[in-house]
Amino acid sequence: MNRAKLNDANMKNAYLRGVNLSRAKLGKANMEGVDLSDSDLEGASFNEANLDNSDLSRAHMLEAVLEGASLKNVFLAGANLRKAKLDKSNLEGADLAGAKLKGASLVGTQLKGADLHRAEIDQANLSQADLSNANLTGAKLNDTNLTGANTNGADFKDAELEGAKGYQP
């Protein structure tokens, strides 16, 4: 299904583990509760899609576009989201433990209560993001832009923040 055009598709609760949806167009798709774990989603576009309560663990999502997407309580542990665009997405309560977000854009993204422990977030843009009550223990945030981010109640224990912009402990 490489380069598939599935905009506005209804795939609620679908089992798609290990599928190749690289470069697919899934804008505004309803993918709530879908299992896309271990899938190839490189360069896929999920703009304004609903992925609430989905399993995207260990998914390869290099340069994926998820702007304005709803990803509440999504499971992204171990996922590769390098250079992904998640601006203005809702990842409230998401599990991103050990995820790779190096160079990702998360401007204005909702990450309230998200689990980002041991995540690699170096060189990412988290300006204006809501990180309140997020778990960032052991996360790598070197050279990350945190300007205007809400970090109230966030746990940065053992996090690496060398060169981080806008971080105020």
C-alpha cells in the first residue's frame, strides 16, 4: 500500500501491524484504535487524522506528517519519528518512551501528561508546546527549542538539556 491515497478513510480498530504505508496520504482518516505497530510509515501524511488510542509502537515514521492530528493516549514507544512534523497535534497522555524525535517539529503540540522518558528529542522544536506533567526523565533534549513551552509539573530528572533554548528549570 506504498503511496496509497486513503484520505478520509474509516479504518477504526483495523489490524495493520507491519504494513507498508510509506508516503501514503491519510489526511482526516479515522484510525482510532488501529494497530500499526512495526509498520513502515516513512513520509506518510496523517494531517488532521484521528489516531486516538492507536498502537504505533516501533513504527518507522521518518519525516511523517501528523500536523493537527489527534493522537490522544497513542502508544508510540520506540517509534522512529525523526524529522516528523507534529505541529499543533494532540498527544495528551501518549506513550513516547524511547521514541526517536530528533529534528522533529512539535510547535504548539499538546503533550500534557505524555511519557517521553528516555526519548531522543535532540534538535527538535517544542516551542509553545504543552509539556505540563510530562515525564521527560532521562530524555535527550540537546539543542532543542523549548521557547514558550509550558513545563509546569514536567519531570526532567536526568534529562540532557545542553544548548536547549528557552528551558527554565
